[in-house]
Amino acid sequence: MGSTRQAKLSRKESLVESLLSRCAELSPGSRLPTVRSLATSLGASTSTLDQVLGELERAGRIERRRGSGLFVAAPRKASVVAMVSGVDPFAVGQSPFYQLVGNRVREGVAASGLDFKFYLDPHFVNHGMPSREDFLADLADGKLLGAVFIATAHPELFERMNGIGFPYVGMTDCPDARHRFHIDAASLVALGVDALARVGRKRLCLLAWDGFGSQIEQCHQVFERSLRDHGLPLLAGAVWGRKEPRPEDEVKPRHFFGAMAATEFLAQGDFDGMVCCDDMLCVGALDTLRERSSDGLLVATHANKGSPVLGLAAEGVIKLQVDTDALVADVLATIHRLAGGENVEPFCEHAKVEVVPCARI
């Protein structure tokens, strides 16, 4: 059943791309071939093609004039770039990454002479802000030029936008987005092992987090492989991070788990380097390490450029730093390409990461 549905979806998306490409080659108001002619040239049934044409008409991409035929629609005067967040950036203990990215997107949109609007997924306390339902209403009304999604998992919504050729980009934890930029935790692990090995650390441990979901197993595998590549041993108790989150953990801040992991690592007493997949985890780990006067354990951790998370605690820490400015610039550039009618092939691109050495080793 699933494969049949996916095949139908892929066929519809292929028809959408073909029709939008034809529209892009013509000026607004130009006549398109008849439905029967399009069905023949595209190798589609008239019923399937009619469904796709209906979706494109509702999206304002074509016009169907009774008795006259199909025409390329004039562009709607949309000027709003939306951002839809599946994470509440205002929650206590939440990573400032989401507010940081939101501000960068807003600034980039304003610099382009466009308007910005933020929507918060409605299963959170909404703080009086527009919700995903408001986004859907604005989408249907043709008010939106494009959208940025961050940490949202609504396959039916992405399917709908794919079906009408709406320009959008997913950022981090948007597995169903057609075009998305992703912070790859496994790549951070490999960079962290390499950075620590280069400065002579030989007994390494890994601090991951079950919030990464399916990525955590890959993090473990990459850690073990990276150790082998550097000729380093996998020590007992060197990997921390449950594969399955527990319901009672949902209300606990991430630094709590960092502190818990650091306590367990110190109990082993045999590590001189720690790779950390998340800056919020790292803060809790560093607090615990310094309380125990464990200056000998060097940490290589994920960080976000412009984020205050590590702050003064960054001394003696190797940063695996995501360039948030470059990430947002790439996201907005992709939206502008899509909104301009360019046919951009689906992709999942990893965010750029720079290894920033610590001042003291």
C-alpha cells in the first residue's frame, strides 16, 4: 500500500514539475495546450492531469477559462516569507538556536524588501502568535511567497506544498521536506574524534542525546568507526545516550542529561577526551566536570555561531561550529530560486561546520 501511494505521489509531482516548467517558459496570459494534448505529451491520464491542474489553479499558477482553455496565470502579488517552527523558541531551557535562526531569517527577508511572518505549531502554548492553521489559511489565500520550516514533521503538509509547487525549504528535523538543510550529528561526531585525536587525546567518550531520534544509532556507529580509523580503542562505558527516550525525560532540560553523562564518565575515570553532539548537553557536562576539578578532560562539542550557549564556559573547548549565517543565507537563496520559477532538484544538504580550536589545551 505504501509503495503504491508513493508511486502515485511521485507521478503527480513529476506532472507538477513538467507543467510548471512549461508555464515558466511562457509569459503570463499565454495559452497552454488542451488537457487532451497535455495528457498525450506527458503520458498521463486525463483524470490524473485534471487533478493536478486543479491544484495548480487553486495555487494561482494557471487559469482555466470556460470555453477558452488553459492559460498561464499572472503571478500573485505575494510578499510574505513565512517561518513555521515545530519547536517553541520561548520555552524555558530551550536552545537559543531557534530564536537565533528566526532572527537571521527575519533580517534576511527584510534585506530583500519582503515581509516576514512567524508561525508556531499549535500543539505548543502559542503565546498569541499565528499557528500552523493560520499558515494554511494564508497559503490558500495566496499571501505567501515562500516558507522556511524548522523542526517540523508534517508529511501531509509537505505533500500538499509539493503538489502545488509552493516554494519552501526545511531546516533541521524536517525529514519530509523536498529541499532541506540539515545539521548532521554523525558528521559532528567524526569531526570531534578527529579534532581530539589530532591533539593527542587517546581515550575518548561520546555524549549523544535521544532527542536526535534516529540519528543516535548512526552517531554511535560513526564514533566507533572513527576510533578505528585513528587507531584508538573503544573503552568500556565510552558511549552515552539512550536510543529510546523516556516520557519522564521530556520535561527535563538538556543540560540535566549532560551533567548525568559527565558524572558517569568521571566514575569510569579513564577518559581524556569527550565528543558532544549538542551544545546544551555540553553546558551541563562542563559544569559537572569543573565542579569535580576535572581539567584533564578535553571536550569537542557542537556549537552554533552567534549562540550564547557556551559563553564563558568555552575556554578549553574545541567548537564544532555550525555557521548559522551561511545556513540561513543558503536557505533564503533556495527559496528565492524556487519562487523565481527555477526547477531545483530535491536535496538534503548538510550545514557547514568549522572546527574552532580552543585557546588552551
